[in-house]
Amino acid sequence: MPYVYMGRERGLKPHPYCTECGLVKSLSPEKPRGIGYYINIMTSLKNDFNVTNVQVRLVVKELEELDVDDGYGMNRLQQEELFIEVIRKYINVPEWKIRNLL
């Protein structure tokens, strides 16, 4: 991968990559978070809004199917957008409230 330091290209630098699919891991300072972080946010939403256990299970199941905690395939912004999309699909919560919790 190209290596840039202080605005100048400095050649190539090895990056960690997935040995199964070959996807290169992002080295940005905003590291992706684990699924537990998003489940904790669900708990606080459950306390603030009238969210049933069934809705929580549906959200968690879809997040697991979408592989939200993939450290190689997603960055934090993609995770947050996907999380908001899934939450809004199952629960009537304003987007600004979810963004405040993130």
C-alpha cells in the first residue's frame, strides 16, 4: 500500500491483511468497534424508549448477520451508518438520538 508521510509519498508500506479473503485492514485512527459496543447502546435505547426484547433480538441478529464487528471489512463510519439503518428498521427512534449515543 502507498505510504504518505507529511503530505509526501514515501514508497510502499506493508499493511495487515486477512489471510482468508485478502482484504487489507484500514489503519485509520478510528478503529472499528465490536458488536458489544452496539449492544450496549441498544440497552440504553431500551431503557429510554419502549423497546421489546423481540425487537432487541431482531436488531442483534441482523447485526451479527451483517458482520458488523469485521475489523478488516468495515471502518467505524460504515458500522455506525449500518447500525442506524438497522435500528430505524425495527424501532421508531429519531436518528439524532442514536447519533448522540454513538
